[in-house]
Amino acid sequence: MRTSIATVSLSGSLTEKLTAAARAGFDGVEIFENDLLASPLTPQEIRARCADLGLGIDLYQPMRDIEAVPAAEFARNLRRARHKFELMDRLGADTVLVCSSVSPLAVDDDALAAEQLSELADLAQDFGVRVAYEALAWGRHVSTYDHAWHIVETADHPALGTCLDSFHILSRGSDPKPIEDIPGEKIFFLQLADAPLLGMDVLQWSRHHRCFPGQGGFDVAGLVKHVLRTGYDGPLSLEVFNDVFRQADAGLTAVDARRSLLILQEEAGIEALPAPAAPTGVAFAELVTHDAEPVVALLAGLGFARTARHRGKPVELWEQGEARILVNTGPAALPHARLRPRGGTPADGTALAAIGLESPDPAAAARRAEALLAPVLPRRRAAEDAPLDAVAAPDGTELFLCATDRPELPNWRADFEDVPPAAATTAAATAAAATAAIAATLGACRVDHVALTQPWHHFDEAVLFHRGVLGLDAQESVDVADPYGLLRSRAVTNADGSVRFPLTVGAAPGDDTAHARHIALATDDVIAAARRLTEAGGRLLPIPANYYDDLAARFEFADGELETYRDLGILYDRDAHGVFRHCYTHTVGRVFFELVQRDGGYQGYGAGNAPVRLAAQHAVR
């Protein structure tokens, strides 16, 4: 179907918005009146610019407070409308959005509203314009789509139809199924937006918290299915008011918007996409650093051993059980500017730059990514290197689509040569004596989750990317208190929990916490692992004594258990399904590690402990 986006959904000047929409692949735009008024271009020049970009002007909006008003006021409204219709003729737009009135002059009289809208449609028809009447969720007398349709049906004018807006319908909890009773030819326009489920004034909710389909809590795809059953064949158009999007890069936001419509069309059965090939595990995490010694010492303390090195690049493989960490000391920059910390890189420059995802079908996963506007990244490799596709996540992290030791598929591990003990570096050799004992203590070590903090403007984009492109499931959003603001977190996982990415965003654009990431390692015995790490010279994050006093009030522990947690800095959580024990290392550059032990069916991440952990990390900086 034809796709469109309202210019109000993007940041920048009108010209910048049009360019971003065209580059993202939209077929048309809704011109928001404020954008036109602020533009130095004439309507004719805007029309020509859209034509040059291959964009149609699908809607001009909004026209407000038209109907059900006293005669003198309506005469003034018709005068205003005539000017707008003349402008639309120059602009090349043939449909205007008329919102249900919020004017204190409006009266609760459907017959009068229908009569005046019919007169407006008469005037519009003279200019070749159609009027799409929309019920605002906060309209003074008309606030539901069925009420708006009743008035349109009563007016019975060929140039008057209705505009359906998913936010206005779903935010009120209206049943969308009766939409199917509206003739498709009388639905002149369909505007789409999602939103998080918030308990707040609907006007403020709409003006500040809309998001693209798939990023919120509404069943937008379900609503679209009802609309399509009417025979509607107009555009799918995004109208999103969002404070964050208005400050973000218009080009990136437009791509995210277009991706949301592609996923929506798949969910609504309109268009087929390559099927998702959800990852089945974490093959590796790659750290880039200018100085390997601090991270190598930390890895050795965690029981990792240097087992191999890349045959053509300065990349070492460190392994512990099923967990694999690549340490890259090459001159390559971080993959995307958005990954760079504000104020420059830290002294040792250590950062999480890439993740290898174990894929059941890497080629299929790449095809889906390409179809959803996440092209495979160009990669420099030698002729003998395994062909390994990677895509860039919205935060710039490279996500490699991997197969490990599967004979039927290229094996990334084959690019590495085993390191004989004699070839080990001094730092690794020094740590090797303790490594085997530590590894035995950790038990079946594997990556439990990788926490990916996001740039402030791209949190919702990241959730949609991981859900739509990678085929992961998004869990409910959680707010976490930080000493300097409120953090928002939302985890995405595969079906069995073998891939878990908690996505987190800081409280403000300059929040430094938005650049720290961590890798959580699952262990069978977190107490023993924490002890061996400290015995090897590693440092665990100290936790305030007040936290343990509170634990004593909330839970009952065996004799000496709480004291052990206090001594080692182990945090504790319990729910109806199981118990979670975890502790954190100090941060190296922009990376730290977490040791976790899950008992029973615990599936969370200890969110209740996050404020204490964040405060402790701020304290040791």
C-alpha cells in the first residue's frame, strides 16, 4: 500500500523533513500547516520540491473548530476555509483534515454539525478538495470515530468523508470492529500512531507520547485489519507527536518510521517479508580497546583464558565455558558516531562494539534485515575469512549473524588460530595459573544477557529494531531511579531466554550513563565466583550497608547468608518463580561485567536493585 508520513513527525525545516521522508522510501507526506507557514518556500515551490523528490502531498492539515457554531462564526470559518482551499490548489493537495471542534462556541447539535460540514464540502468541491472529518479524542462534543461517522453519514456529501486516527480511537478504548460497517470509499484518510499505555490526560498523551506502530502498547495492526475489510485503499500514514522525535535526526527517524510501517503491513497481512530467523544464542561479544591490559586482567580474573587469535587482525578470543569475548586492539573506530561517548572516549577507550548472534539461518536473517532497511554492512575481509554478515543496530553496535561449529555453514571460529601456551602474552601468562581454578568455580559459564544502553533519541527505535528485524520479543518497559534522573529500560528476548538484551536509555541527552554497557555471565555459584575473583585481585562493586539492612527486613535468610552477601557485594532478589543473586565488577572504560545466578524460574534482571547499583557506580567514578 501507499505509505505517507506527517511532517510534524520529523524534526527540522520543511525541506529537511521532505528530504528525509523521500530518502526513507515514503510515497507521500501530510503537510502540517505550521511547517508550511514557517517555510520560506511558496506553496508552488513546495509542490515542485515534493515532485522532484517523488513525493505526493496526500493531506493538508489541520483545519480546526469549523462545525456546530453560530452562523456568524461559521461565516468567518468559510472565509478562512476559502483561503486554505486556494492555498491547497497552489500546493497540489486535494484532501484536507478537519478536526472535531474544541471551540467553546461549538454546540452539541449533530444536525447543525452535519449541515455546516456539508456547506464546507460544497466549497471544497469547487476547488477539487475532499474534506476528511476526524474525531479528536478530546473533542468538545464529538470525540469518537463512530460519532464522527454518524455526522458524515447524515451530511451525505460526496466531498465529505471521515479520517480515522488509531490514537484517537485506541486511546479512548473504543472498539475498532464497527469500523467495518463504514463504506471504504467514505474513509478518506487513515492516520496511524502507537503509544505507551499511560494513565494521563489524553491531550497531553497525544501531544507528547505518540510513537510509531510497534513501539507502544496499542494493537495498531488489529485496527488496520478492520479498516482494510471496508475496502479502504488509501495511504497508510503516520502522524506522530513526540518530543524526542522532534529533537532527533530527521533522516534516522524517517527510516525508523518507514520500518514500522513495513512491519505493520506484515502483521496486518498486507505485505510479506522474509521470515524472521530469531537468534538462538550469543556467539561472542567484541570489545574494542586502545589498551588491552585492564580488560585482559579483568577477563582473567573472571576465569577467561586466551584461546585463539585472528589470523589477519589484532583480535584475540577469550573463552570461559560457553562465553566468548573478542578483544580488538586494532585502529578501527567505533562503528557508528552515535556509539561514541559525549566528551570524547575514556582513557583506555574500551567499549562494546559488536555482538555475534548465533543464527539458525544467517542468510535468511540478513535478507530480513535488508528488507527492513537495515542493510548488511560492508566488511573488509581476506579471501580466506569466513563470509560473515553484520548489520548495524540503531545505537551503532555491529550485530554479526553467526554460525559456530556447524559443518553446513561458514564458521566464524575458523578465522582464529589456537594460541599455544608458550605464545601467551605476559599478562595472560601471569593470570593463567589461577584461571583454571576460577573457571571450575564459575561452573557452566555462559552469557546470560548483554545490557545495551541507547542514545537518548533512539530508544523506541531500538526496541522496534530488535523486535522486527531480529525477531525478538519485547517485554514491558520498566522505569529505574538513578541518582541523577530516571532511566527507562525494556528487555527484548528470544523464546527460551538464551538471548536477552535489556535496552536502557538515560534521563537526558547528556546523561553519561547512556554510554555504559555490561555483559552478564551466568554462573552456578555466584558466591564462589565472587570470592575467586576477589582472591585473584579483581574488584567487585561495593554496595552500601543500608541495602543489606533493608534486605534483612524484606526477606528471611539462613544464618550467615546475608553477611556473605554484604561482604562480597552480592545483590539479591526474589519473586514468585525463583531467586536472583548478582554482583558487578568495576567498570573498564565503558564496559563492566555482572555475575548472575538464577535459581528456579526467575526471569527478571533484579530491576529493584538497579537504583542501588547505579548509585554505587556513580560513587566509585
